[in-house]
Amino acid sequence: MTKVFLNYRVTDQPFGAALLDRALSERFGSDAVFLASKSIPPGADWEVRMFEAVEQCAALLVVMGTNWLGETRPDGSRRLDDHDDFVRRELLTAAALDKVVVPVRLDSPRVARDDFPVDLAWLADLQDVEVSFRTARADIDNLANRLAAEVGLPAPQPRSTDTNAFTVSGNRNHVWQAGRVDVAGDFHAGPSYGRGRRTS
């Protein structure tokens, strides 16, 4: 079952949603995080799958970049004011189902209550999280810890703890990775530019 749904606008700094998906998937497993471009298989009815995922999630993260509020339609009206806008529909569906909704700001200021459409003004009352460029990893780790405590995310995926491992290559392009390598005989650790030593 999907635990976290990433609600985002493709035209609003989508790298933020991709960064969150990668970091949270590494920690909790890919199946625990719903990102439309990753989670909906080819040939599937994407609208049906999208709202099924909202219904099944435990938390919805509203990924807000600098253009989240101001994105407009060709006629100049805001997309967020359009009742058919998918970002808006996902948010209203999550609210109706009493899901945990967490605004995640990408180096962007908080949106004032009066700037939201009336039926989304409740977003201004929610505790939000900011992911900043310089502290992104720590910010996302903190978010993951809080989500794990609040919505019961699956156990973290194991990570390698061997920080001393390194990779070496030998004849015929064989490659090994290990924490320790015992070498017998000649050993060359740098690039080879030919046999022997240049004398001129």
C-alpha cells in the first residue's frame, strides 16, 4: 500500500518531487512512495490510478515551488482556481478523506491564506516543511523521520555501513569492491601511459 503521495505541478520545479521521491524511496522502499511518472504503468488509466493512490495513501505531500501558486492557464487565470486542476482535485480529495497533508516548500515563502482559493485556505493552517537548497538532505531526512512517526511508514531499507569500501580493477576489466585488498607482486595505482619509463 502506498504510504506517501507526492502532489506536485509539473511546471513548478518538478526536480523537487523527483528529489523527494528518490530520498524517501531509498529509505522506505519505492512502493511506499507514489510519484505519477514512476508509479503509473504504461497503458494504465492514469486518472483512475492517481485518485486510487490518493485514497490509499497515509500522507500527501504538497510540493510547492516558487511558481506553485502563480502558474496560469493560456487565458491568464490561475490553474489552482480551475476546478478541473489535478493539483487542486488531489488536495480536496485528500482533505475529504481526512488524510495527513503536509505542505513542503522548496526554498519558497509560505503562501498567505488570502492567496489560496477559498476551498483550499485550510492549507495555510497546516504545519509545513521547508526543503532548502543548501540543507536539502538534512531537511528531507527530518521530514522522513517525522512521517515515520506520524503515519507508520515501513522499516527503513538497509544501507551499506562500510564507508571504507573501494573498487579496484584487474586484468580483462574484472572489477571487485571490498574494504580490504591484499596485493602480492607489482601493484600500479595510477594510469599507465606505456611500458617502461621515459628517459627523454
